[in-house]
Amino acid sequence: MPPAIVVDRVSQLFPGANGAPDARALDEVSLEIKRGEFVCLLGPSGCGKSTLLNIIGGLLAPSSGSVKIGETVVRGPLPSDVAFVFQESTLLPWYTVLENFRVSLEFQGRTDGWREHSMAALTEVGMQGFAGYYPSQLSIGMKQRINMARGIALDTAILLMDEPFAALDEQTRLVLGEDLSVLLARTGKTIVFVTHSLSEAVLLADRIVVMTARPGKIKSIIAVGEPHPRSPDFMLQPHFSEIRNQCYELLRDEIRSTVDAMREARDAHTG
Amino acid sequence: MLTPANAELRQTSIVRAIQLAVVVAVFAIWVGLTSSHAVNALFLPAPLAVVGALSRLIGTSGFWGAVGVTTFTTAIAYAIASTAGVVCGFFIGRSPRLTTAYRPVLSGLFAIPLTLFFPLFVVMFGLGPSSKIAFGALYGFFPIVLNTIAGFSGIDRLFLRSAQSQGATRVQMLRYIFVPGAWPIVLTGLRIGFFITFASVLGGETLSSASGVGHAIAHEGDLLESPAMFAWIAIVLSVTIVLNLVLSVVEKRAVRST
Amino acid sequence: MQSVARRPLSATAIRWWTIAGLIALWEVAARLFGDPSFVAPPSRVLLGLPGLFADPKVAAAIGMAGLEMVIAFMLAVIVGAIVGVAIGITMLGRRSFFPFVLLMWGLPQVVVLPLVILIFGLGPVSRVAFGFTHGVLPVIVTTVTGMRSVSPLLLSSARSMGASQAQILRHIIFPTMVATVFTGLRLAMSLTLLGVVLAELFVSSNGIGNYTQIFAETFHPDKLYGLILVLAVTAVILNELVGLVEKRFSRWKEG
């Protein structure tokens, strides 16, 4: 079976503003992701992981290189194959939760049976009682849960998640992480998950793609080798700590160089 | 999607070109309508006529008289409005209870057209500058007091508690927290208040007065002297634009220094 | 920082006692010191209100002023929203034309009042026109600034789900726009009222301006105050109505 996602030497260049030099966000990144895999993109701030995710999902065109989803080369959004879950809830504030689902499915071009479909997705995350609420009436945790449910309702083979739990407290993160793991095991979706949290990456991923500081390259790929569904108990096993330490060692230099780069930029600015 | 930075730069030149075109077009339309007599010269006098009226106007004793009255009236009205506004705003804004008590009333009053009360001022103070001083002071008072309340009541209580725990005296808290914290908003209120006072004085002079720039405009209108009326309007608009620029710069500088 | 020795006076109590106190002061001062030709105490003003309305011409003038306010407001909102969208929907449009709008926003419109009367005459049209010019600017300003606030994240999310340009317009841009027009409505109403009142007072041959002049010159301060009071209350009611409409359409905003 062909891999779900093939990233082929993708580079991204952002033109500099007002005469500043161009910024190279990604440098010849190549990656193959198998069907049903949970892959984490892990790296320091600014390493281009969100950029890579947007390129994979067709929201951004790469400066060079290409991405294939299945057999298709990505040239724009692929709403029937790829669903995004962003860091902040992208529920439209002027519609209720259920109306949001209807509109999202309408975007996708699916109008039949939307109500049952939406309620089923909401029930999966336990939010079925809030279908008639407006987003402003919900807490951040609830909104992100519903955000995830919407990602599920879109029924795509691939889920791209950009630090979806970053704004949540530790406990909610663990619960939602567990839900995600269960979902993966049940549906066999392919998930690409961006995070800067080491624990989260090890807890959730089948493989962890550790990225360098800007310009982003793949430093190393670490396999976790623990079957899904995973429970938080996995965190207590020695295997977990080993992998986590491995990641930390890889990242430590990258984080340091990011901090040095920031310091240099600041000194250049004030000097 | 991504917009390259150079596209924004290119757009700026297009923007400037469009703006220049608009100004030129407006002027061209003005000239066109008046020279072809498509519009009654009463409603829209020719540019040259206005320029002629301007040159005949500026420097005359009538001109300086009117300008003097309006300037004097505005200055006094603003002095009253700003003093009263800042003082009241300070005492109200410092107290959460008074803020809750009075802020809604003041905003509510400000939302109604206070010009309704102008006839009362004329009845009480007559046609002279006093009625305009009172009216201008009243109208200008509101944005100043409201902004001052907002400035002082908006100080984060956390800063105050922190200072208190460090043993700060009332005067020190005033000097190092209240005043610097409220200052930018108060200053904005003072700027807005000035223009409202100025506009109110002009309005009062236009409605009922025997002197001042507003009266001059209304008077020329009565005499159907459109070029002269337009000349006065042009003077007022130019002065307003200049004042606006100057006060905005002053406000920015004053805020930066704290 | 407040000492709570006795039960303190609540904010609401302070407010109403102050208002009552001021009214009482007005009553006493007017009766004791006020020249009855110019000053009327609140009691006389209130008692004179029915008489004021009994005169059909005065009532008609008040009604006409109210109608002018409503029409000017609706025109200001509709035209303002359309112009605001036209300017704000593209970055080029906004950068080119918004500065002109802001420039006009800062000018004292009252100086063109005599000109407006000259052009539109002494009747209701000039009042509506002047109210319109006052109210349209804040609507344009809030609409344009609001259109900038369309969240790029929401746009990305919609695109990722396959939304067409038409769907984005309908489900994201249009609701954002409507929301921002509503935030400017109260200010638009206040300013429209100001424009209409200015125009009414300027013309002393008919309308409200006629009666303010008559009541002043015939030394009927109670009627003058009464007329002003009625108009002020009308203004408050109109403002509150707009506020209610705004609240109803912004239900989704409350937390």
C-alpha cells in the first residue's frame, strides 16, 4: 500500500520585508508517512513545523519540492482527504456548535445526513449536550474538544493538528490525548501532530520527527514502538523516559542555537 | 496565502496615485460644474470666486474680529471643560463605587444631542460669547470626564495592591501608578474634548450669535454671499486639520515621555 | 481602601440621591432666585407638559423631528455600511480611501450647516440630510475597521475544508461585517440626532427651532424647558432602542 503522505525535498523561503534578507523556514525536508501512523513534528519555536504542516495540507505552496497525498500531488486544500485542527478553536463565533458543523460539512460539499453525522462526532467527544450553544458560552477545553470533533466529522483519512492542546491545562491535555489515541486505534486515520511538548510527542506518536532550528531540517526520526490505544500509564514506563531523554538530547542543541539566534538578532537591532 | 513584502511596497505607490487622482478629480469636478454653470453658483461658487473672497477677507478687521471672538470663546470654554473634567474624572475614577454610580449617567447624557440645551444658554446668557462659553464648556466636559474616569478606574488593581504591600504612601501611588497609568487615556480625552468644544462654540455661533466665525458663516449665508461663506468654511477646515495634526503629535510625544 | 464601619451606600443609591438632589436644588434655586421670565422650576415644567402637547402644531413639530431622526439614521446605516464594505473589502481600497474618511471625520460639520440649508431649503429634507452626513461617517469608520478584523485563522480553516469564495463571503465575511456595523450603531444614532437637532434649531421659521424661539421670546421658560425635555427623552429612547437591537443581534458575543 502506498504511503499516505510523501514529502519530497520541500523547502520554504519567506521573502524579507523592507530589504531584510529572505528567511529560509524549511530546507529540503523529505518524509514518508504510512497510513494509520501517528507522526509528531517536534522542534523548537520557529523551526518551521507549522509551515510544514500547512504545506502538507495544501494551505501553503512550497518554494521548492512537492507533497503527495496518496497518488495526488498537493496543489491546494484537499477537503475530502485532509482535515485541520488548529491551536485555537476555529468555530465561527456567530453560529451555534451544531450550525458550525453544518456549515463545515457544507464547505466540504456534504449536506445529506449532516445532523446525525455531527451529533455522532459530538457524542464521541462527549459534547453532544452542547450542540445548541454558542462558542462564547464554552470554555477553551470544551471548544477544543468540539474542534476535534469537527475534525472527526469531516471524515477524512488524514488529520493535521497544529499544537491543538497548547492552550489547554495539563489534565485536559492528557484526557484529550487519550481520546485521540483511541480514535486512531479505532479508525486507522493518519495523524500528523505538531507540538513543542516532549512528553506529548512521546505519549502520542508512533514516530517522532525531531526538527532542527531554523532553517528547519529533519534532525532525526525516533520510533516509539508502543501500540495504540495508549493510556497515560505509558508515561510511567522506563521506555517512555528513555525516548523522552533521547528527544531532549537531540533538541537541547537546537533550542540553544535558537536562543543564540534570538540574542544575536536583538543585539543587531539595538547595536 | 502569503503576500510577499514587496507587493505591499508596490501597492503603496498605487495608493498614493489613487489618492492624488481623487483630489485632482474633485477639483476638476468643482471647476467643471461651476464653469459650465451646471450648478447654481449660490450652491457652489467657482474656485476663483472663493479665492477672491478669501483674499478680500483675510487681514480685514472683520476677519480678525471674528477669529478673535471664536478663539477667546474656545479658549475659555476649554479651560473650564478641561479643569472640571479632569478634576471630577479624577475623584470619580479613583473610587470604584463612584465610577459605577456616575459613569453610566455621564455616558448616557453624552449620547443625547446636548445642542438641545443651547437655547437655554442663550436665554440665560444672551447672544454674546458667554452663552457659547457655557455651551462649549458643557459639551467638552463630557469626553474629558469620561476619559479621565476610564483612565483612573482602569488602573489594574494588581499594581495598587503590589505597591501597597511594598509600603507605598497614597502620594507615591498617585505619582508612580495612577497618574502615569491614566495619563495616555486622559490625554486622548483632552484632545477629543478640545475638538468638541471648538465645534460646539462654532455651532453656537452659527445658531445664535452676533459675533464670531460661526456667526460670520451664517451671516454670509443670509446675504447669499456664497464665495465669502465658502472662504470662511475653507479657513475653518484648514485650521481644524492643522490643529488636529499638531495635537496628535503633542499627544504622542506627551505619552512617550511618561 | 474604603473603611466599612457602617453599611456603605451602594453605587445605585449614590447615583439616584445625587440626581434627586440636583433636581431639588434646581427646584429651590429656580423658585427663590430665578427670574420667572427665563427660569422655570422642574415642577412647573412637568405640569406644563400636557399643555405643550395639546397644541397640535407643537406636537407635529416634535413628531416631525422624531421622524427625521429615524429616517436620517436608517439612511446613514444603509449607505454607511455599503460604502464601508466597498472601501474596506480590499486592502487597496482601504489604504486609498480610508484616510479621506478619517479626514472628514475630524471636521466640524456645523460650519456647512448654512450651506446645507441654502441647498436643501428650510424643510425636513435639510434636517435629514444634515443628520445623515453626521451619522454616516461613524458607520463607515466602524465597518472599515471591522472588516480588517476578519480572522485569518478562520479563513484558513474554511479554505482547508474546501469552502468556495462565495461560501467564505456568506459565512465568514458577511457575519463579521454585520457584527462590526452593529458596534457602531449607537454612535451613529447619537451623531445623527445631533445633526438633526442642529439643523432644526438653526431654522427658526418652522419646526422645533421656531418654537424654541417663540417660547423664549414670549417668556415661557416652562414651555421651552418642556420642549427640550421631551426631545431629550426622545433621544434617550431612540438610543436605548438601538442598544436593544444591537444586543439582540450580538447574542453570540456574550460569554
